[in-house]
Amino acid sequence: MEISQINNLVELFYKRFCEIKNKDQTFLKWLYNSKEYSWNKVFQSIKNLSEEISKHIQKGDRCLLISENRPEWLISDLSIMLSYGITVPAYTTYSERDYEYIINDCKPSLVIISNIEQYKKIKNILKDKDFIKKIIHFDELNLEESNLLISYKKVTDIDSNNKKEFQISLKRKDPACIIYTSGTQGNPKGVILSHGGILNNCEGAIEILKPLIKKDQTRFLTWLPLSHSYEHTVQFVQITVSARVFYAENIEKLIKNMNDCSPEIMTAVPRFYQNLYQKINASFNKATGVKKVLVQKMLNFGLKKIKKEPLNFFEKIQDNILEKIVRKKIKTQFGGSLKTFVSGGGALDKEVGYFLNAIGLPTLQGYGLTETSPVVSCNPINDIRVETVGPPFKGNEVKIAEDGEILVKGENVMIGYWNNKEETDKVLKNGWLHTGDIGIFENKYLKITDRKKDILITPGGDNISPLKIENELVNSDLFDQAIVYGDNKPYLVALLVINDEKKTLTEEKIKQEIEKINKKLSKIENIKKFFIINEKFSIENGMLTPTLKLKRFKIIQKYKNSFEKLY
């Protein structure tokens, strides 16, 4: 199947479905309730649901989709597209205010929700919204009958001779979805992505993952919210390779779920890998005697290999032994079949990247934005260069502007921001997307060096990346979270959240740890003062985005007085 010849995402699914020999084999499984969906079941459900949706929407109407990751999510997404609608995914963690903003902005004709909790969040917002024709719900709501409500189960669980055609006239340039950015700086913007943009990403991903793919057998574990552009696109990569897809229960049960389904490929955000690094490294630090020697040798040999430094004859023999007795044991903790992690949604700290690759957990760092469908580039499995984000995907034109900003052009670039020409014109100029990221090319591999918007400028005119320093702080087993502050200030200060297990530490011990970290940094990057808070940043308190990025602007706003007192 030539992806470049596919017109839209519905066609992608249909062509893959037609090629599947055993259509009763499992395609989707939700680990929460162990319910499985075969290819046949998914196909029929899409037809039935689309038949219902088509009664209530016109071509180009927006359809709001609010649900945790589960099989019905993908079915709903494709059903909306088959009905000529545009999917608007929304995080289940959004506040009532967030939902109100998005609903008023995109004016959906249809809302699809998963359960009673989600319904309660939006119930009051939907009053007097005459543009909403119907609400489809996955789980039973146990509410009084309403003309607005339609049961997903009643619509899809019917044996019908539905003659609905799977062929639609949507073109690659047509909108597929509107994905609202998580809004680290303010109100989210609705990014309009085309069918072609997502298909372009699928083509690039398949090229990267080709050495790891077993047709109709490759197992993916999906954890990152499908509302995020990264995982939203990944679901179409999964369709392309006829994967077996497992939806994780939640982040707390992620490791358990990995053992439940033994995934071969898994996508996640840097925060997940950072936590993994801290836990594994902490257990390594407790090792003594022979075990400590073996661990250190494994790390040394692994680092040499990933840095393309040759091993001598005896080192190769030792490394092969360590592969069987140490690395294999590590892999069994994650199901035993893992071939690669793929990191996206933010910058992966290089120390974390080297570590995971060295211990036998290949981690491919990619780069992209919601505005690029979302991937621009990614490291290939056969030539991982940890400090880079890999070469650009086929069809993506990337250049570095005079001021160092990364510019992207190609089918993957968004159509624009929904209802926001002013913001669209700020970032889209002559077809080039201005990313706001600073980078360079090293032997055709893209390397991110800074972010325009997050740069701190010293009174002396030096540019400092706070993210680099924050990564050094949270790589310590003392600190769970950190924010660096000091734009146009005489020195840098930090807000710190102490690891739960280290709460009894004295201030002197914390100072010593910061001094240790300062030695790894340049003089202008040193942290001179700090303060500690007890409350962790979370999605619930509005300080983290749904993909676990710090809402820097909000945090600094909240603790502005505490920061300023340190000067």
C-alpha cells in the first residue's frame, strides 16, 4: 500500500482492512476491562456509528470528542471523518472553563463523551447551545431520557446490513481534525490538520520503524492521550502496519500494563522517561559487589556503542554476556518484548537518552509541534544520535533562519489556526512555519539548541535556556520538579519540589546538591538561591499540561512574589 497515493484517513483504514486476511483477529484491546475489538467489529462499528452521525451533521461540521483512550475513540474519530465531519479531540483533564472556551470557539454540531463524569463537566455549558444537535455517550449515563442523548452501544451493537459506502471524496488537503494546543501560555489555539499532513507523518514513521515491524503482529501500548496530536497520529501509523493496539489503564498502572501486553513499540513524553531513568538509576546506585561491577560495565559498553566508539575483542565478548544476564533482565520488567521507545512532545534530556539506550532500552527522540501533524524529524533505529532529533521526515522541508529559528515547510504543516487569522499569520509566512525553536544541522541530523520563547536573557546580554538547568535539577533523585527564574536578573533562582522520599532533608543537604549540579553548568547558569514548595505541579491543579509539560507562565505568575523575594 502506497501511502502517498491515499487520499484521506478513512481510505487508509479501508484499504488496510481489505488487505487483512483474518478479519476476526484482535485489532484493539482496552486493558481496563479486557474488551477486544476485531478488525471486523471495528469496521462494522464505524459504519453503524457514521450512519447515525450523518443524520446530524453537515460536511465540515465540528464534532467534539471527549474520552479516555479506549477502542471507541478510534472508531468515533473515523466515523466522524466518514460522515465528512471534523474531529475536535479534547482532554478529559480539561477544566469546565477549558471546555467552555473550546465549545464556544469551534461550535460543534455533535459531542461524543465517554462517561457520566465527562457529561457532568459539560452539562451546564451545553445549555442554550443551539448549534449542538446530539450527544453520543459510550457508557450508560443512567439519566432521564433526553432528546439530545444517543447511546453509542445501541447504535453500534446492531447486526445490520448497513450499505454505507466507505469511499468518500475527501482530499489530502481537506481538514481532518482541529487539535487545540494545551495552552502553556494562555488560551489554547485550534490547530487545523489536514488528512495529507497526518498521512505524510504516517509515511515518515513507517520508514523509521520498518526494521521493527512484523506485519499484522506488532504490539503497541498506547498511553499518551489520543487528544494529543502525537498519539492521534500514532493511531493511523498503527492502522498502516495492522498492529495489535493495547490501551493502557492509566499512568499508575503503566508498568503493570507493559507486562500485561508485552509491547514492542511504545510512545511517551520526556517526563515518563525521566521518571524511568530516576527509578532505574536509583536501583543501580544501591548495587554492591559483583552486581555493581556488572552494572557499571554494562553502562560503559552501552555508552561506547551509542557514541559509535568501537569495542575491542574482549569488550565485545563481555558485552554479549552482559546483554544476556543484565540487559535482558531489565527488559523483562517492561514485558520482555520491547524493541523501542519513541519520545516526543518535548525535549528529552541527553543524560536520560544516553542512559536508556545504554541499558538496552532503545529510545528514539523525535521533534515536532501540533502545527506539524506533529512530527518533523526522528532518529532511525539503526543510527541513533542521542543529542539530536534525527533527520527530517520525507516530504518535510526544514531550514534554519538567520537568527537560528527552525522553519518547516511541507504537507505536514497545519492549514492554520481555527478562527484566528492573526495568530496564523504570525507563524505561517510564505508557506514556512516559524516553530519558535532554535536549532542546527549536524550531518543532516537536526539538533535543538534552544527555544525562542523560553530563553532567559541576563543583564549582560547572555542567553540562557532554563530547560537545560531544570533537566539537571530533576535528574537528581532529590528533586521531583523545578522551575528556573531570572530573566534580566543579576543571577538565577529556582523553585523546587522535593522528592517524597527525601522530605526530611535539611536545607544544607539541598544546598550541597545544588552546588554539585552547579559544577556541571556554566557560571551564568548557576542557581544562587532557591525556595521549596510542598504541592507538586499536576494536571489537576492546572500547573501541568495533559502531556505533563510545566505551564511555566502560570507557575511563575502564581509564585512571582516568592521569586522576587530572592533578589
